[in-house]
Amino acid sequence: MSLTPFPRIAVLASGRGSNLQAIHDAIAAGTLDAHIVGVFSDKPDAAALRRVPQPLRWSADATSFPVRAAFDAELADAVAAAAPDWVVCAGYLRILSDAFVERFRGRLLNIHPSLLPKYRGLHTHARALAAGEREHGASVHFVVPELDAGAVIAQTVITVNDEDSAKTLAERVLHAEHRLLVATLRLAVAGRIAERNGTAWLDGHRLFTPLRLDSTGLFARTDP
């Protein structure tokens, strides 16, 4: 683990980087005691890269590698060189290899736009609407080799409106994601969460159900 004053966060992103910006803003505001030590992307033109200074940027075109494992090995070495305490997938759209996941297991987090275990994978908003869901939201979970199947730490819930489209629902979920991710990272950098035997733990106690972010930005336990 890092010997610097604040825990070190590496961020993986493929797109515009709005969740990365939420992390950056919270650090700048003094509400998240952490440092961003690198932003890593599979897309050299990702807008997320432009949200941090050049020395913190790393990217490579994943499609230029002969096999997926070759890209992931180079990515893993670059992330490890930044010596992060936590690695956060924030809009990273490429499936990570088993080898990458195992290298950072237990300190690798992902934010996913659904109330897991519902709607793993892509097109979560359209699928939620098609199913007639009245609630939707986002989840932060530990990353495991199986897609979006790791232990869920925390969730935030929004109401699905009758007039919602996949686009409007996505916009409202994304806003909720920012608050959820920052709140969960506060627990992470304070050393309060851990993964043990495929389950999430908070303050030394197993979470049987995810934490729920309320309207004030605080977490509530949902255990029965």
C-alpha cells in the first residue's frame, strides 16, 4: 500500500470521463482524501484523458494488439507502475482479462448503471424500460472475472418516470452515479471496505445486502 499521505487511485475510462471528473472535483473540494495517480484508457482519443495532466495519462489502442491478453498485460503493468491503492473502472467499456482482475483483486472497483444483479452488461436503461421497471439505478461492486458479478458494495436508486426514454433515464442515472461513486470511494480510501471470499465487508462486518445511498448523500444499511 502507498506511503503517501492520501491513498492513490488509478482510473480506467473509455469515454468522456464524467465519473472521473466527479472524483477529481471531490478531491479538489476536500471531500475525498485521495490522489489520482493515473488515468488509463483503451482509446487514445478518449475525452477522459484530457481531464488530467499529460503525465497522468496512459493509453493504447486495444484493437492494435494481436490478442486481448497482450493489451491487458501492458495495461496491467502501466497501472501497477502507478502504485495505486485502488483501481476504479469508471466508464471503462472493455472486458478485463482474468489475469488483470486477479492482479488487482480486492482493490478493483467498477460502477455499473443498473441495480445489480439485474441487467449485467450493456444497454441497461433500455432493458430496464422494456421490463417495465419502476426503479432503476447504479451499483458499485468489486470486479471479478465474471462480468458484473462481483460483490456489490453500494447502490443508488432512482424512480423510472412514465415519460422516460433510454436517453433521459441514462442521464438521470449518470448524475446519481457520480454521487454514488464518490461516496463509495470515501469508504474505500478510509480502509472501511474489503472483499473476502467473494463477499463485500464494511468495518469488519459482512454486507449481506448493498448499502443504499440516500437523498442526503449518506449510506444506509439495508440488511433485514
